[in-house]
Amino acid sequence: MLDKKKIKEKLEKERDNLLEQMKGMGKLNTETDEWETTPEEQDFPESDENDKADRFEDFEARSSVMKTLEPRLNSILKALKGLNRESFGKCVVCKKDIEMARLEVNPAAQTCKKHLES
């Protein structure tokens, strides 16, 4: 049987962790409701082309991480929103219960192991 209280706690903890990471790399655009990566703040001006290149590489790396974190955050928020629905914990493909072990690892899972790649 699903322990929705435990699942909710895990989802909220992951949501908070993701938000903390994302706030360190960017900001939420309230008009588009999407996260935008921002360059790391510097206390000193860039002195040469190598510094500019390093800063650009850092920005690209931050952008890449943000592209991974944002969809995960969205799936967590969706799971939290649907937690009290009767369909929570059911595979969206076959409508059978998602395995407890899978939900323990990924409380935002929407498919059973059989339909993981669907």
C-alpha cells in the first residue's frame, strides 16, 4: 500500500534540493515560468580572452545542468499536484500499480518498470 505521506515528504525534499541548486545557477522568469541560466557573478572584470572563454565554458556547463534539473523539478511538481488523485502510483500506460521499489527510488515515476521506456 502506498504511504502517500512518506512519498510527499520525499517529493518535497527533492523539490527543495532542486530549487536550491537551480537558484545557484539561474533565476525563474516569471513571465515564461521557465528557469534561465545566469552567468556566475564575478567581483573583478575579465582581464583577457582566456578569462572570457573560461566564463563562457562555465555558463555552458551551468546551462547544461539546468536543462537536466528543470524537467526533473517539473515532474516533482506534477507528482505533488497529483498526489491525492486516485490515479497516483498507477502506470500511465497500463494503469496497473507502479512497483513500490520504483516509487521509493523515484516518487515521481509515472510508469511501471515494464513501461519505463514508453
